[in-house]
Amino acid sequence: MKKSSIASLVGMTLVVGGGIWYALHGGGHAPAGGKMNGNAPQGPTTVSIVAPKTQDVPVTLQANGTVTPISTVDLHPQTTSTIAKVHIQEGQFVKSGELMFTLDDRSERANLDKAQAQVERDRAALADYQRQYQRALELLEKKFIAQGAVDTLKSQVDSARALLQADIAAARAAGVDASYTAIRAPMNGRVGAINVYPGSLVQMTTLLTSVTQLDPITVAFTLPETALAGLMAAQRAGAVPVQATLDNSSVAVNGKLSFIDNTVDPVAGVIRVKAQFDNKDTALWPGQYVNTRLIAQVLKDATVIPQNAIISNTRGTFVYAVDKDQSAKVVPIKRLYAFGEQAAVSGLNGDEQVIVDGKQNLRPGGKVRIAAADKPADGPKQKG
């Protein structure tokens, strides 16, 4: 009984082992018309293709900027005095030369009158010395006076003339001091907060108000240093248009590039630039943040393909193209500039059949079948 049980167990083990061996080794051939096992060659992959396009591609740069006035002037008195009258109001727009403040000018006017009177006195003294000198010359011709006396009068004339010139300069200086009592707008602009009132005592350190030029106005922003060469070339070719858009508005204000800094920030790797805008309607206000957009350069006759045809991985950036034997070949490329769903690239001749859809199932050298226009390629679409 025991020997029979052992024999049965051995027989069952052989049957199970044989089944396992049969399963692992294929156990014969597939029936006619059936599928081959996993080691059999795979059929061609259905793909869709595009032909590269050649076109001019404008390289657009975008950056956040800050509205900055071309000029802002803080007004201070140039003398110690009291405010006699304030001629403007806060927030008022003024024109260059417009009277803004009047200071108490009684002392300055008195000094000016005194200096002018001194000029008149010296002018009269000079005229008298000149008459005496002319008479002395006449007497010298008649031998009625010595040459020494004539020379003395000549010296007095020269001294009186020099004194007159000094007094004229002093009167001019007194006039300048008197002009400081009338404070005028240095430029066209908008008045800021006014910090003084009639009767206020002011000194040279006292801030009266400020005037900010609003038209034209500038926007300052930074661009990557890689854009510098194209930006310089564009500026040499002519005006570089710039658009500025406020965060809460879809209306763009048009201007032009006005300034490129002379150094690149070595830490951030950016360069500071400015654009100038006409601002008659005061759409831009100092201190505002805006979005700027400009065309740095134009890539002439660039090769353009869809971005979802591009593959980037550890091996680099490339596309699949259909080879002559209907297989997939790898073409290394360089992405020059991306815009929307398209990208300008280098590395293509322009006559390739670039694979767009179905590339996720491809391997280099794999056979492909080009899908008809009304049939999709294998697998879901994906971006490279």
C-alpha cells in the first residue's frame, strides 16, 4: 500500500513538471492564422506627419516693468524767507516757467535797489574822470600841464571803470538773489503734495513740493542678457516698438525702446532697458506695474514645426522623421524659439516628413505606416 502511494506521487510530479516545461517552451507551433508569441516581430506603427514650413518668425520678449517718469524735481527755496503766496494747487498740471510760489522779497529788492544806485554813482564818477582826462590831454598839448598829472588822471579813469564793472556785477548778483523769491515750474508736469502755506518760514532744506513730468513717460524693465545682441541689432536698424499693458486693462499703449543700459547685471544675468511712451491721456502713472512686450529680432526664413513633434529627454532634443525605407529615424534639432503651438528649430533641411502623432510607440529604425488624412495615428496625441 505504501509503495503504491509513492508511485502515484511520483507520477503526479512528472505530469505537473511536464506541463510547466511545455508552457515555458511554447509547446509547439501556433495554429494557422493565429498570433505569434512575444518574440515575433511587431508590425508597422501608424503615424501622422507634417512638412516643415519656412517663414519669418518675430522673436517676442515679455517682461514686467515699472512706470518711471523721465524727470521729477523737488522744489526747495534758495534763500531763507517766508511764503508770501502760493499760486498753484496740489495735483495741478503746470507749464515750464509758470509761477508757483512767491517769497517775501522786500529785503532782496532793497539790496537790488542799493546795488543799482551804486552802479549809477560809479558811472557818474567815471564820466567825471574821463572829462578831466580829456582836458588834461588838451593842456598837455599846450604845455600847460606835466605828463605826470595826465598819467595820474589816466589811472583814475581806469580805476573808476573797473569799480563800475564790479558794481554792475554786484547789481546782477542782487538781481539773481531777488529772482529766488519767485519760484517757477522747471518743466511741464504735475504738482505733488504742497507742504507750505502763506506765512510759512522756509529755508533751503525745506521741501515746497515736487513736479513730475508725465508726458512723455518711460517704463523700466529687465531682459535676459541672451537677448542683448538681437536687441542691439534691432535698435541699430531703427525704432524698436514696445507695447505696455496694465494688469487690469486689455488696452496696450504703444511706445519705443529708448535706453539700453551699459552693463549687464552679473548676478541676475539681465540687462536694464527703458521704453518711452506718449502719455497725453495719462494712461500710465509713475510707480505702476505693467506688462511689456517687444520684438527683439526676426528670424529670417526659419524652419517651423509643431511643438508636439519635438521630443526632449536625456539624449537631447530631436524629432522622428520618415526615412526612405519607411522607418523612423532620429534627427537631432535645436529649438530656437517657441511661439504658440509652433517652434522655430535648426537641424532640419526642410524636406523631411516629421512625425507628429504616434511617435510615443516608435523606436529608432522601427517601421512606420503613414495614416490617411481621415484616420488617426496609433496612440493618444502627446506633446514632446
